[in-house]
Amino acid sequence: MTELRLEGVSKRYGSGEGTAALRDVDLTVRDGELFTLVGPSGCGKTTTLRTIAGFEEPTAGTVSFDGEPMTAVPPEERDVGVVFQSYGLFPHMTVAENVGYGLRFRDPPNGTSVDERIAELLELVDLEGMGDRDPDQLSGGQQQRVALARALAPAPDLLLLDEPMSALDARLRESLRRQLTRIQSTLGLTTVYVTHDQDEALAISDRLAVMNDGQIEQVATPRELYHEPATRFVAEFVGDNNVFDGTVRTRVEDGARYRVDVDGTTFELAGVPAGVDRVSFCVRPAALSRTVERNEISVAVETSEFRGESVHVYGRWQERPIVLRLEDASEDELTVGFEPEDAHIVDAW
Ligand code: ADP
Ligand code: MG
């Protein structure tokens, strides 16, 4: 049972000004949650994880587990299991010895013997009977499951995973992440998962934080994040999107909508805050439809990709890149529209 909290956490590397890797990060990961940190390379994900584990000391702020500050607690006493991108298995040890290595500082939980615990963990990660093998006799996906078993062996309060799948191919990644979410929810273990892959983040998380340049842009459920991005950065980072900048003209007669000009074309939008002159708004590709006859734009098609269920169309409207998802598309130019409620405001001045 662990709730994890970061309060005002900043981290600078080097002396003086140095590199500001984290800037005033506040974060609460609830007990039993699978929480993901997602963001582009260099945004501070690994630094956050290392700070939680105690491998890095924050320049300012506190990390606490269940309200207990961890500042003075060294990493080996934090009850944290960590899995890194590189599996970090010991090549000269068998699979069983690698899993057992996780128990060198701690006894197995509930009075089980070390051997029983190793067998239990190998079964949990679907590697029963493989204990006598050497790591180099296993595939990448199997090795990563050994690394997971090793991290879980001492029954940690908190599981931290840093891009654990990024060295694996796409299909294996998908099956491994289903396995991981099953294990995580079976154990009810508070978990922080780091990835730069936004599809993966949306797929596995209870909630997630989008990071950018050492700061948190938004914390939300996958659905909230997708449909209600709080910032332009989130709108553009998470999933394909079409972002427009417009000037607010007049309120529509019924009062709930505004007319907004984008380069001479007028759109009608819902959700515009009162008293602003300019807005940025986004419209998801799937909301741009050939059958909606409002807010129409004419798109010059540049490329289209057949994806089985749909065709992803990439084109331009007035020099702006536009992405569409259509059932089919073969024209060079096509007209699509969107409902006022399907636009989401991401910035307003
Ligand atoms: P991410 O995991 O999101 O790719 P990191 O947390 O690794 O990002 O890095 C955040 C920033 O801190 C980057 O600018 C990176 O170059 C810098 N950084 C990370 N580790 C160190 C270090 N040991 N010394 C100096 N700068 C570092
Ligand atoms: Mg990293």
C-alpha cells in the first residue's frame, strides 16, 4: 500500500546554473495505480524516476511514500523495484539466480523460502521451468520478464519501469505490455512507468503525466488527455491533431458559440472562454468528416496511407498541415467539416 508524492521537486545537474532537468514538479501517484510519465527525449522522465528511487538527490523539494519523507532514506532501504531499458541481467548467473539476486537485501515475503519465491515469480511472468537457463539463451522479451521478476521478488511497495520495452520489436512490445498490466493489476502494485511512446502511454495507464522540458504539462486519464488536452504541447504530442490559431469575432446569437476567424475563414466554435481575443484550438483527425457540412475546409491531399480500418490522409489547408482519418480517400482535394463541439480550445488570450 503506497501513495507516492513529489512536492516542488527540482533537479539541477552540474554546478552553478547547470542543467535544470526538473523544475518544481508536483505529482501524486495513488495507491495501486499504474501511472505513466510520457514526454520527448530529455524532458526529465528518467531523472524523475531516479529521484523517486533515491539514485539522485533533488536540488529542492521532497519525495514521500505514504506521507513519509524519503529524503534521508538510501535507495536500498526504499522498498522500490526498478526495471530499466537495458535488462541488466547478470550473464554469469542463471535465470533463477538473477531473480534471487533481488532477495539479497530482503527476505521473501510471508515466510516463503527463496526457492519457492523464485518459482512463484517465474510463474507470474510465464517463465516457469526456465530457472536453470542462462540469460543469453532467452529472447529479449523473456529477458525483460526476468528483469521484472527480479524487481518484484522482494515484494516492493513501488515498481518503477524506465522504457522497459523500447529495445523490443512492436509486436512483442504489445504482448509484453498486456502481460505487464495484468501482473500490475493482479498485485495492485503502485507503479510508475516511463516511456516516450505516447500510444503505449495511452494504452496502459490509469493516469499519466505529460512532461516537457522538466515540467509537468498535464496529469489526466488517457481519455481526458486525448479529448481535453490542457496545453498546445499536449494537444500536439499526444496522438495526431490539427491545431489552428484564430481571432475571436462575434458571439453567435444563441450565446454558447463564437465565430472565430482563421486566415479569413470563419469557424463556429463552442467552449470559447468569455472576454478573449485570440484562441488556439484543436480538432482530432476523426472529427473532421466529409458528412459534416459546418466549419468546412478544403484539403489538398499530399499523401494517404492505407491502414486497414481507415485511411490516414495528410494534406494542407491554406499551407497548414492537416491530418484526416477517412474510410477511404482517392481524391487530390476533398472537403471536410467539423461540429463546433468537436473543437477543443488549448490556449486563449
Ligand atoms: P528523459 O529520460 O526524459 O529522456 P532525462 O531525465 O534523462 O530525460 O534528462 C533530463 C535532462 O537532464 C536532459 O537535458 C539531460 O541531458 C540532463 N541530464 C540527465 N542526466 C544527467 C547527468 N547525469 N548529468 C548532466 N545532465 C544530465
Ligand atoms: Mg530517459
